[in-house]
Amino acid sequence: MTGLAIAVARDADTIDTALAADFAAIVGAEHILSEFEARRAYSHDRLPFANFRERHGKLAGVVPRLVVRPGTADEVEGIVRLARAKGIQLIPFGNGSGVLGGAIPLDHEVMVDLRRLDQILSINPQDAMVTVQAGMNGAVFEAALNAAGFTTGHLPQSIEISTVGGWAACRGGGQASSRYGKIEDMVLGLKAVLPDGTPIEVRPVARRAVGPSIRDLIVGSEGAYGIITELTLRLWQLPEVERGVVLAFPSLDAAWEAARRIMQAELRPTVARIYDATESAERTADIAAFTRKPILAMMVFSGSEPLVTTEQEMALAIAAELGAEVTADGPYQHWKQNRYVAYSQKWQAAGYYNDTIEVTGNWSAIPGMYAAMAAAARAIFPDIHFGAHWSHIYPEGACQYMTIRLPPMEEEQALPLHARLWETIQTLTLDHGGSIAHHHGVGVFRNPWLARELGAGLALLQTIKDAIDPGNLMNPGKLGLRPAAGAVDVRNG
């Protein structure tokens, strides 16, 4: 038996054969996973902290009691009704690509694996909409749309390892969000199953004013308010033209100012990425322009002519006013070829403590926020790798995406440093008026900062949770909401 199996062996004895039979009556016995190793595969998502723990033979959470794999929305309803009747906690599971622990079981919940719900149900070119089941793989979905001449414009780095329902559940953002928006801007309608088993539908109708948005209560709720089974998303024509440009800026301030002016001039580059000096140097060592102007930026312009050329010329004119120089496009070509590669796994496999933290801030706050975070991270551990880029820009501000990496060391030394880094960066975000998350969601790892982030809003979310899920059965303990009575503490074991 491996060290990890020994550490969690007690979970191997929690199989409830009667419960498995009850769920099997809904989905079929072949769609129930009850063996220990099969269940252990669902014991965590891609939360880096969980990966750190696992390589030392420990789990951040626990092993789920069962895994159930429905194939229809009706089966999801049946699962939820049965769970409510028996007081069983459920966690919806897409592909486990989240990095904040949103799918980690904390109290031996039953996992509801939605990947059998994997079909495009309809494409409506006239209304520019596509309806898709929640468990469809993101890359497969996008490829099917491309073949029909369309795109959703939602292209997260995790597209190959995530599901469409997961995008909505975590309120995700793709690499083209500056042009197309984040997932909450793309969802026109949805179907979900509430915690009592009641199906709910938000019909995909053009803009309406009928009270608070039910759609926005479900999008971003990470399964706490129900299970998404179907989504209707906005469609876009595949761009006829796409051009990438690499720019060398004399300073971060100049690059930020260019991005601000471009977005506030109502230009919408499909992709806009600015790298700090650390991340720029890694990508530009063989380009002479960056010895004079060390900050790398990349912009992609796409659509139809003459709009693409006009938008590109206007944006580059703004950049030139701030000292930018167009360079060879090697960094863009490398990014384009590797845009869906997750580098964290490589570093973690080599024993490093590699993590990423994405936050948002307004343009007026970003310079001070970035400087404070960089200085604080290096004060905590002088030899840390700390780099940042701004890859989602908007008229009001941008997402600041940071990579923190500690070298191989003893877990007893590394984990307290890792905790201090998270505490410091999230606190400084709030100190500078920013938001602690842009597209990775909350999961469980951001729980400590939700009260300060949302204020009285967190109590409102808890009130809604208590009203629709009085047994606290749907993904309890996530989104800063109340955990189950027997839940483990991910951070403290």
C-alpha cells in the first residue's frame, strides 16, 4: 500500500453499498464508482496546495464516499432528490481543472461527475446562440463550433482540461476576454437543478428587466446553489483576419497607460498581454529592442476588414505615443503555440512550490498594488520567483496574474511561507481597492477573505443558501459559506 493510501485508508471502508444501489437505480450500476482508487481520483482538483500535500503522502480534503455519473438532466434531478431525502451531500464535478479547491470533498460527499452530459444540443445562427450540455469538454466544444464557422470567444488556458459547465460555475475568463467578455457576459440562458431537485430554467432571451438576475445567481455559484446541466451561450463568427503584434515598452507605467487609453478609446484587441520585467526577460532574451525597452506586450487584432486594420493602426498609434516599438513576433508565436499549456505542473513535479494568484484592480490602483505585492513577496522569501502579467484588460482596469515559486525545501518550511504569501497578496489586493479573484473563482482556498471582499453581501449569500438548501447539502463550505459540521479544514488538515 502506498504512503498516500495508508494515510487515507480509513476512507476505503466508507463504501455504502445500499446507497450505491439507490444511485445505481437512477444512473445504472456501470455509472457508479465505489472502489477506493476510483474514488481517490476525485479527492482533489488542481489546487496547488493539494498537490503539495499529496506528494508528501497527504490529502488536503478527504476521499468521496461515491462517484455518480448521470447521463441526462432527468438523472441529475433524481440524484439530487435522493440526496435530499437521505441527507447526502453532493459536489458537482466537471473535469477537476479548478485551482482553488472548489471540487475538493471535505466531508465524504458524493461526487456528481457530469462528463456524460457532453453534447451540443443546437446551434442557432440567426439568434447567434449555441446550447450545450454542461459536461462537454471545452476544447471539443470550441472545435465543433469552429468547424461550423463560429467561436464562443471563451478560450481559457484550461480549455483542453475543463468543461463548459465548469466555466460558468467558476465565473471564468478566457484569453480573449478583453474583446468578448468573461463567461458571465456570454451566458444567455441556462438550466440547472436546485438543491431540492427542482429544475430551473433561465430562458435565452435578449436583454430583459424582470428583477434581479437569476442567471447571475447560478453563474459563479460553484455548485453551492445547484447543478448546472445546460447552457446557452452567445456565438460569434470566426474571425476572417487575425494579426498578432509584439511591442517593447520603456516601462510598465507606459504599457499600462497604453492599455488604458486603448480600451477607453473603445478599441477591443482580442488579446492584450503585458509582462513585468521578470516575465518579459524570460521571453525576449534574443530580441535587441528589449535591451532598450524591457517591457514586453503582445496584442492580437481580429475580425473583418477594414475594421481590423483600423483598430490595429489606432491602437499602435497610442502605443507609439508612449514609447512602444514594434519588434519581431517570436514571443507571440511561442505564446500562440503554447497558450493552453499549464506550466505549473512541470514545476510542481520537480519539487517546487509553484502557485498562481489572479486579482483585479483599477488602472489608478494597479501600479501601487503591484509594487507593494512584489516587495512584500520578496521580503517574505528573498529568493522567490515572483512575476506578473496583465492578460485581461478593460476600460476600468485589468487582471493582474502572478506566479509565485519557492524552491524545493521541506514541507514544514514551505507551507507556512506559501500561506504567508497568499495572506499578504490577498490582503494587499483589498487594501488597494481591488478584488481577490478575476477568473479562477473562490473554491475553498479564498474563503478567509470573502467577508472583507463582500461585506454584508456574504451574509446575503448565506441567507439565500440557507433558504434553498437548508440541509447544506450542495458543495458545502465553498464560496466562503458555512461548512458542514464534519468538514475538514483544507489548510490545516
